[in-house]
Amino acid sequence: MGVLTRGEIVAQGMATAGRDDLTVEARTWLQNWLNAVAASSDWQVLRRESQVTLNAQQIDVGAGSGGILERILRIGDEMWWFTADRNNRGRINVRDQNAAPIDRIQPTSITGSPASVRILKPSAGVARLSFEPAPDRSYLLYLNYQVQPSNMAADADVPWYENDETMIQAVAFKTHEYADGKDAPTTQAAQQVLSGLLNADRYRYTIAAGQNDVIYKDPKTFPRSRR
């Protein structure tokens, strides 16, 4: 995260646009921008990993479910089951919700160590994991995921975003848009500056050493053997 507080970012953003009387509105603008940006890219600062209990064909995680309090935006591709003694483990193939619903139509008598999972979103911040086959015992489940941070509650809060300059520019842009109009040259110029800063931040803060260094093949063409 950056070092400036919400109050400092709002004040500097308004000052950049030549205003100091839109504090209430600017707090909302900044929060809405942060929420939208969080969902727009795979920010490393919002990445988490957890282990949860896997003892049913379907489990919910996120927003208080499955022991994960934070709201989940997306689940990563690396999902593993393992036993408590860690002597047995296996990678689970993560499948799209619209993939063949094998997990829902196969006989309930078929159980084993989970080989694949479909991810559904029953409500905001919650991911429903549906496994195939249904687990034959209680396992531990490793998963990595990206969270949606909680809204800030006070001007003393420091936002999760890692570049203060970009947040200041976001407030400046919205201030110009409010005061000057969406099509005003000042608004258009502020928006272009914000776009450039945001694109640079995506390069800086969404690419980490080791990320995307493995190319996963389409399991329909290259089926993964069960482990």
C-alpha cells in the first residue's frame, strides 16, 4: 500500500483540481475507484492463500464462509488437496462454471480424492467450490485467491493501493468531472494522466517473480493424470 491516508489523498486530489469543498463526494469517488480497480486486475497486494477443510462435494469460501473472512474476487489456478499428515496430496484441475457439470450429474456413489472443481459465485464475495469426484474422506484444501478489500471507514485509513500519486490523480479527475463536466478539456486531460498512471501501476504491481512462469494446457486436449 501507499503511505498517505484517505484524508491526505482526498485533500491533495481536490487541490490538484483547484477545489477544497468536495471532501464528502471525493471520499466516495476514491472508494468507488478503488473497488473498481481491485476487480480489474490481479494485484499482488490483494493475493491471499489459505487452507480450509474439504469434507463435502460442495463448499463455500469467502465473506465469512469456510473460515475466510475477506470477500473473494477470484480463485487462482493452483488448488491442491492434501491429508493432515501431508503424506498424500494432489493437484485439482480448476474448471470454469460453464464446463461440463460432471460434479453434479455423476452417481453419488463415486467418491475419491478430488480431481477437478468447478467454481460458482452464489453471492458477492463468496466462491462455491464443487468437486469431482466427491471426497471420500476429510481433506485439507490449499487455495490461493484475490480479495476485495473492505471499504475504508475513516480519513486516517491508508488505502490498499500501492501508488499514492495515482489515487491523488483519481480524485483530481473526478473533481474535474464534477466541477467542469465530463467533456471539458481539463477533465479529458486529467483522465489521460490517470490512465497512464494506472497502466504503469498494472505493470509494476501485477507481475511478480514466478507468476505466469508455467503454461497450463487445456485439460480437454491434454488431460492431466490423477495424482
